[in-house]
Amino acid sequence: MFLSRAVKDGLIHRINRGNYINSFLYGFPGVEDVACFLKPPAYITCEWALNFHGISLQTPVVCTVVTLGTSVGEKRNIQYRGIAIEFSKISKNLYFGFTVHGNFYLATPEKAILDTLYYRKGIQAFDELDSDGVDYDALFGMAEKFPTTVSRAVQKFIGSQKNRSGSVD
């Protein structure tokens, strides 16, 4: 009852069932902090990570979080400060390729590309990608752990980058 009244009075903010923010004491945490806190172990990936690393020039409206947990799917997604946080399950053998950034884990550029190809079946707006920061050797090495459909998509991705820039390292 107390929490319901506090939310109604604007004293705290509800993220989802059982999780609240006292913005007066600490301010609002970042989208990434909230996303990884809600479903540990988890890391941020796909378009959000590509934008974070400066590879995608598109500003995402969905923060994709992959987790080993099973509590995922459309019904488990949440809205936080105008951003949709989407949770997806990933197998243990694909749970790698991320680094710590403050209070959250973030996919490396190469892993974010692979996860995007794996979950989205492609990367939107190829022409708005800046792949200068991508380590293609690491990308190929990581791709070996993914299904062959992802490996083929990596070849297509690299081909599109070669056509755009004339060469890829």
C-alpha cells in the first residue's frame, strides 16, 4: 500500500513489479543500468550497442538485452523513460563478447553485429554504418560459434562494407 501511494504521489517511480526508483535520492539511472539490473546475468547488444560504439548512426528506440534467464519475451519488455527495453534469451555457448561499462555489460562491436544478425536476421540501414572500429578477424572468429545462417549474413555484411568504402581490413 505504501509503495502504491508513494508512486501516486510522485515520490518514487515504478520500473516494473517489485522494482522502484527513488529519483530524489539518486536521480534516474541510465537505460543500460536499469536493463542489466532487471534480468541478470545480462548484457546490452544489437542496435543499442552498435550506436553506443559509434558504428550505427541511427538512434535506437529499443534497448536490446540478452540474458541467460528464461523470463523473456514481449510480455516481459518494459518502457523506461521513453525507451523500450527488450529482453531476449541467449544460449550459454553464445553468452560472450561483452565488457563492463560502469554498472552494466555491453557487447563489443563485433558481438553486437553478430547478435543483430542472429536476432534480427539482418542489419537495417547498412549505408548508415561506420565500420572503421570493427575488428574483422574477431568478427570472423566469433561468428564460428553461431549458426551458419549468421556466418552467411556476416559475409553479406562485410561485402556491403567493402562496396561502400572500397576496402575492408
